[in-house]
Amino acid sequence: MLIKEYRILLPLTCEEYHIGQLYMVAKASGEETGKQVGEGVEIVKNEPYTDNAHGLPPGQYTEKVMHFKSKVPRFIAMLMPETALKLTERSWNAFPKLLTMYENEWLGDSFHLSVETMHADDRGTTYNANNLSDADLKACKVDYINISCEDANVKFKENEDPRQFRSGSTGRGPFPERWFEVSPVCMCAYKVVKLRFKVWGAQSKVEQWGQLYGLRSAFVEYHRKLVCWIDEWITFSIQDIRRMEDDIKEVTHRKLLASQQPQQ
């Protein structure tokens, strides 16, 4: 198993991030679904919970199926049938604590992917924010993510470049590479990712690829979006978010169905 802790610094408060992250996930799900035939996010459940098996306080539970066959590199796709190239995502959001777990029916116990997150109004200085065991701490490598840094795997997009962005609503930005040293507003998302792909001959390669391209690159790309979309979500309440999520559930359902229809 490969364990990494990603520390993502953002020019937001935790309270703002709570809304912004939900907005970003909903909007991105709608945009990405249907771009490729049969691919995207299928939202199964989105409901409050009180009890769970993970010791989390009450919060919001979501269950989704992620269809992504075109995004899987060939060396992984060769190991699995095409129908198995999807993940079931189960998430318990008890902000500021969040746990997301992924399952693949075909791989079963050979596959484990979990993302455990704690959010704090600090600059990435909290030690062991997710209370890992001594053994996991020893195995875990810390990786700081700066949304304003060049990234070989995630190119800056014209309208999603924090270095060029200035918020009309908050007056924040632009955010140069060392923005967090001078910004009066800063928070950190501490994400511990555990990935196991126990398939002989492929474990190390797949785990390394998954951490770097499947997860780290996604964290960079989508947190850039979150910040550069701030003027869209900064006035939203949690009730506004829930209404948006209901709408996106219908949108993604229609897009997935439409993308699977034979072309005339």
C-alpha cells in the first residue's frame, strides 16, 4: 500500500471552503459527464446520515459511480475487462472531517483506495492532522500542493489560473507562487490517500501512477477551479448547494443516458 498526505493550501477560510468544495464537485460533475460515451458521474445517493461505521459525527452521505474507461492508461486497462473500469465512491462529509472510500467490484479486496481529509485554518503546519497510527505515519510521505506553482502534469488554463485571477466579490488575488506567505486568509486541506492495487507484477506501477496522475493531478486541477470560481459560489448557502446538487443529479443522469444512445 502506498500512503501519501497531500497538504493543499488555499486562500480561503474553512467555512468558505466547505461551500466552495461542494459547489466545485457539483459543477465539475455536470461538466465532465457525457464528454465520452458512457463516462462521467452517476449520483446514486445524497442524503444526511447520523450513524456510520467510521466513528464520524453526523453529516452528509453521498454514493456515486465513477465511469472512466478512457482515462485509464493502457497498462491498467489490459489487466481488467472494460466493464470493470469504474469505481463506486462512498463519502461521509462531517466537515471539517471527511472520509471517502472507493471500491471496484471486479478487483474486490485486491484494491483499496481511501481519502481521509481534515481541514484547518492554518498554513499546512499541523502534524498528523488525521490522527494516523504510528505505522501509517512511518509509511506516509507528505506532499505540499501549491495551486499557483507550475505542474508538469496539469497545465494552467486561461480562465483557471490563480496567478492571473482576481475575485471581484472578495478582492482576493492574483496569487503568485508564494501567495501563502503574505495572504491574510489561508487554510489547508490535509488529505491522506491510501492506495493498494494488489495484482502481481503491477502493484508498484499502478500505485505510483494512481497517486501521481489519478489523485495528485486531480487535486491540483480541481482546487484551481475552486478558487477561480469563487465569484460563482461565495454567496451560496448550504441550502443553495443542496438544490444545485439535486439539479446536477438529474443533469448527469440525462447526459449519461444520452451519451450511450447510438448515433444516428
